[in-house]
Amino acid sequence: MNSSLIIVEILVALLGLGVLLADLWLPVERRRLLGWVAAAGVAVVFFVGMKDAAEVAYAFAAPGAKTGMYVLDGLAVFFKQFFLLAALLVILMTTEYAPKLGSGVSEFYSLVLFALLGMLFAASANDLVLLFAALELITITFVVLNSFRRDQTASIEAGVKYLILGATASAFMVFGMALVFGAAGTTNFNEMAAVQKAMGGSPIFLAGLVMVLAGLFFKMSLVPFQAWAPDVYQGSPAPATAFLAVGSKAAGVVLLLRLLFGAVPEIAARWQHVLGGLAALTILYGSLCAIPQRSIKRLLGYSSIANAGYLLLGVVAMSKAGASGVLFYVSGYLFTVLAAFTVVSVILARTESDDLSSLNGLSQRSPALAGALAVAMASLAGVPPMAGFVGKFLLLKPMVPLAAADPFLACVLVAALVGVVISMYYYFGIVRAAYWGQGVADLTPIPTSWAVRVALLIGVAGILWLGILPDALIQASTPAVEVLKPQAPVAQQHSGDR
């Protein structure tokens, strides 16, 4: 493999190892400085390394270019930039939360970088083997990140639950890969696309594909593989939860797009109703279960489940417009969730409680934090002119003509709209606590470091920018999905012929 193809992964791996080794020689009181080194390194890779990667991607995009298990195309470049930005914001967030992590904070930074490495490989996976290896690297690092607070039972419990359920999902996935290879004789997505028509009637191939999808659905916390999310979100350290909510979910998204739209688009088209039903159930489950929650992180865990359902709608649409909507939505979700969790991490850095009552009086203690939290919640609820509104619009728009021709998909669309209405209640419950919460005993101002201010500024600016001026990202996402080949369901093809 040409080393220029994996220059970004090489730089991130060296940065992670450098931070881990530097921990051996630095005194405890100076290890927090490694956070700034990690953040600066990720920023350099984002602005310099990705420029080179993009140039290489264009060079390898020529017709007839060979594609092995690793590809560097527009979709890969898009998600690599996404993952690098997410890691940068999480590291900045961690610098405020660092005192809670104790002397092992530098290990936390290195684990974030190794999780990032797995996500970068996931963005370029064009083979089931690399898909599995990337997901395992992500899973193993998150097991440690989730249980990093060894002084808290909830954190250890979160890590154990993620380990057990993640291992179960991995077992299903690797068994499914064996079945796919046994039936098709290949694990490469391009080669699978060439034989998918012949494999469409093979029970072994289809069973293996279902098992592989089960592993991806676990990463995205889609029904029926969503049970782990609320408990793990609640028990994990806030920065780990934020990275899990954004990075791990996006890794599942890009792999799902490559598998369904790149390797087996014709089979995926036959499963449109199944995927639509799962999307509707996921949206309704996450939205309804979030209503009674008092824990902020647990509430955001159920919110994450509902948002996974919305992302699946872009796949159900079976079009490049739907895939482009997925890319836009996940980008807006990045800024929104990281802004929200940055505020949560600041609150948790001063108290161990993430109950909604801990937000009481936040508008008086820190108007900036309260404002950023309100903007993030409005975006998650889909209020214009926030990024979340445009993202939901782009996901729902391709579903409208499908719903008009298919009663089942019409029910899926109605479920999605009902989920939007329900979400208004619990998202604005957080805003209500921050601005109008009663019984405030402590009105001491909450100081924030400049790292937190930068993270919040990037998050809020991204939410407003994507909401007010979405055209730039829409145009950037359009060529990114050109490598995908979604196949319209047979019923739609016949309808178009008539």
C-alpha cells in the first residue's frame, strides 16, 4: 500500500504513542499539559495532513483505479475530517474535566487518539476484514475510556456493560463475516457488489449479512441493539460519553453506507421496509424513553438512540440525496452534541451530580454556558435556524415522495414527525432547568477556561453556520456520496416505468 494513502493514520498513531510515552517522564502535575500537545497535534493533522490526503484522494479517484480493502475517496476524506474535528473538541473538553481523571489523564488523551485511529480506518474500510479490525480498535479503547473513573462504580459498570455487549456484537459480526466469505468467496465490497445478484437467493449469505449489520447497529445504538446506550452514557466520564455519542455513531454510519450502498445495494433495496421499520421503532423508543429522565447524560443517551433512527432514514430513502442528508445531519450532530457535553463536563467538573436540578440557576451563574446549552438543545429539537432543523429536513425530504407511494413508508414518516414533536418536550426541559429552575442554593459564578470557551465557540458557530448557510456543506457532501450506488427498490422502478 502507498504510504501516502495512510499518512493521516500514521500521524495520529505516532501522536498517540508520543503522548503515552511522554507520560513516563513527566511529573504528575505536568501531565495535563499533554492535552494541549494532543490538541495541537490533531489540529496540525486536520489542517495539514488532511490537505495532503485530499490531494491523494483526487489522484486515486481516476476511473480504473484499483480499490483494495482500504480506499481514500471523497466519502473517506469527509469522515476523516469529521473524526479529527470531533477528537479535537473532545480533547479541549477533557482539559476542563481533567482533575476528575486524576494522574492518568495523559493515558485518557492517548486512548482518545487510538479511538480516533480506529475511526479513521473505518472511514476508508472497503473490506469486511478492515471493517472488523477498525471497529474492534474503537470498541477496545472505549471500554477503557468508559470505565476510566475507577473511583466510581457507575463508570466501571459502564465499561463492563460496553465490554460484554460489545463483545457479543463482535461475535455476531465475525460469524457473519465467515458466512459471507463462505458463500461469496470474498470479503471485499467491490467484489461483493459484482456477485450480489447471484448471492441474493443464498440463505447463508443473507444470514451472514444480517449478522454483520447487527454489529453496525450496535455501534449506532439502533433498535434492537440499543439497550446499552443509556447506562453507558450515564456512567462514563463526560468527554468519553461525548466521543462515544459522536465518533462511534459516525463510524457505524460510514460503514453502513459503504456496506449497503457500496457492496450490496440491490439486497439493501429489498430490505427497505425492514430498515424503515427499525428506523421508526428506534425514533419512537428513544423519544418516549427520554421523557421521564432526570439524569442529563441518560437523557442524552436516549436522545442518541432517537437520532440514530433519523440517520437510518437517510439509508431508507435509497438515494444519494438521502445519503447526502445523512452526512449533513451527522455533521450538525457533531457540533450540537459536543457543545452540549462541553457544558455538562463543566458542570460535572464541579459536582458529581448530573441531575437536571444541577442546571438550576445556570443562566445566572454563567450566561455563556446557559446560552450554549440552549442553542444545542434547540438544534437537537430541530428548531430553525439551527443545524438540526436543516438536517432533519434533508433526511425527511427524500422520504416524502416514497411515503406518497407506499403506505408503510408513510407510517415511518409519521413516526419520525411524531418523534420530532416529542423531542421538543424533553430538550426544552433542559433549557427550562437552566433558565427557570427553582430552589437554587449556590449562585457562585462558574469560571471557564479558554479551552472550554474555544470548544463552545466552535460548537455554537457550527450549529448556526450550518443552520443559516447550509449550502457549503451540502455541496461538499454531494461529491462525497458519488462513490455510493444506492439501488431503488423494484416497486419504485416499476412505478417509474409506468
